[in-house]
Amino acid sequence: MPIRSERALLTGLALYAVLILGSQASMSIGIGILLGFAFYAFGGAKALWNAVVSAAREPEMARYLRATNLITLACFLSLLFAHFTPVVIGGMKPEVNFLKDMWKAWYFYWPLMTVPCVLALSLSSRRRLIQIFLAAFAVVSVIGCAQYFTGWPRPQSIPGTNRFHVTVFPGHHLSFASIAIFPFFMAVAECFEPKWIKRSWAIPLAIVGGLAIFGTYSRQVWLSLPIGLFISAVVSLPKRAAIAAFISGVLLIIGLMQVPMIHDRAMNGMGIGERVELWKINTEFFKLRPLTGIGWHHNLQMAGAYYHTYRPEIAAPFVGHAHSNFFEFLGGLGLCGVAAYFFWTWTNLRQAYRAGAGFFAAWVVFHLNGLTQVNLWESKVMHSMMWSIALILVVLITRREEEAGRK
């Protein structure tokens, strides 16, 4: 589809791609910037809307939207039942506000805007866009490595050490880890098979990005990251080289575990008991409402009511979301939500695998991290999730069109 200004569109996309590596405020600003540049580049609302409709008709996008619609429907049904036939615990029931509670669902539809914008770029402009995105990640990673020693820009001390969690601009170490894995594994993929940047740039970027993620000091990330690297090696390398890479990785992990500070953190059980208790509570919510759960995100407030009613001996309970994507769906949305979540995850992983090892490894690690945190619903993380999905869809759509053109 012809556009008025490719330069304007590239500028808007590049600014958005950089800003989603920042704070929640910068991410919101990035949305407005991209919309403004896209409106101008396409020549008005009608042309932009036509591009969105055209992208929605692509088989890959349609497949993604089917899975997304199921999650949206499951969320709405859980709220509908929570509103009209609520579960009551200790006199408390979910306070449903459909507009507020459903608000985050829009993130899952954001690729409808970003995909047609990226598709409208020439191949050289797309390469430039990815290069800018990875360069921004390099800068953020360097800041993260420095933050581990200095605490700047936002100090969060690592218990038992004189070091600091790497949080950079998102402000939380788990948020940064979930955001950073997407560009990190893109850089790792470039080390094996350069498509967007030179290998001489990809290797140091992967190293500094990996160090920044390691510096978040998340035990789950420490467990899942090697699995992602192993997947990248197996998918990208010949058999012997993949085996050698795997053995080298195991030896590296064994070596790192000999470092006292790393060993102590890995073996520290802090926070595990509290998470297990929340998982048990969300299992109880599931038993109370098996099909639709207690209400999307309302398991957070109802966890407090559960402790007050059934565990009054605990004066200051650890309450909040389920600290697991699976248990968040199980307790909040029931079997309908779990089924939708599994289908969405399967669809997403399948398309990521077809798009390339870097995308697939990143999403495997993302979901492994989600076993002990609710990264799927975190606004700051959702921008990076949807940006990765947009790039996956662009790769698949472009490849299919190229293959059709060769026939």
C-alpha cells in the first residue's frame, strides 16, 4: 500500500520501539507518537484504517486474533458471572467495573496498528528499524550493567549484598527481565544467522544484554535463560555444534554456581512459601467457581478476604495477584480462561517458531518466567510482548508473500 512518507512512518515506529524500553510514561508517549506519525504517513484516518483492515485479513493475523478473541471473551465472561452471581467470602465480593477491568485487553489488539505500519516500510527501512531497536537495547543494557554496581537510575538493593537489582527505566527487576528477553534473543539469533545487524555487533550486544538480565537477580530468569539459549543453539546450529554449545552452557552454569553470591541467591527460599500460599488460594477460588473463576483480576482483592476469613492468625498476609500466569487464569477465569490461555500460548509459540529461533526462544523463556510471576498482564511488559508479536507476524506475512511471488 503506497504511503505519503516512509520517513515519517519509520520515525514514528523507531521512536515507539525505543520508548517501550523505558518507563510506563515513555511507553504511553510512544503510543501517541506512533499514532500521530502513522496518521500523517498514511495520509489520513481512512487510509490508515484500510491498512489495518487489510492486515487483519492476513492469515497469520487472523490466526492470532482468533486466539486473542478467546482470551478477551473468557475475561468478559468471568466478569459477567462475577457481577451477577459473585462469589462472596467473609462478606466481601468482587467489585466489577467492566470498563476498568477490561481496559488492558486493548494491548492484545495493538498489533493491528503496528503490523500494517511495519509492513508499509521497505526492506531497508525495516532493517533500519530493527537496528535502532537493538541499538537502544544496547544502551539500556549498558546502563543496567552499571546500575548493578551503582544503583542508578533507581536503586533497589539485593538482599545480603552491596549490589543492586538491574531495573533500569521500567523500575522493577522482574519487569525489566521480561522486557529485555525479547531484544536479547533477537541479538542471540543474529549471532548465529545475521539478518539485521552484523555478527560483530550482535555478539557484544548479546553479551551485555545477557549480563544485564542476569543482574536482575531473578532466580526464575536464571533457570529459564539457559533453556532459551539451548533452544536457540539447537534450532540454529548443526547437531555437533549444538551439542558442544549445550555442554559449554552446562559447564558455565556449574561454574557460576560456585560463586558464593550466586549460589546463595539461587538456593535462597525467600518468597517461595508466600507464592505457594497464593497458588493454593487461587486453587480454592477455582473450586468455588470452576468454569469462569472468581473474576478477572479480582482474585487479587479476594485473596485478602480469604486470609481474613480462613487464616485470621496471619496478621499481615502476603496478598496480591497469583504470582503465576497459570494460577492467575485458574483462580480468576476458571477453566474457560485456562483453555483460552493455553490456546493463545500454543498459537503464539507456533508462530514464533516459524518466524525464527530468536522469537521462539524469547517466548519460551517468557512463559517459563510466567510460572512464578504474572508477566502476561503487566502493562509495561505488554508493550514488548505485542511488539515481538508484531515483528513475528510481519516476518511470517512477508515470507509467505515472497514464497507466493516465486511460484
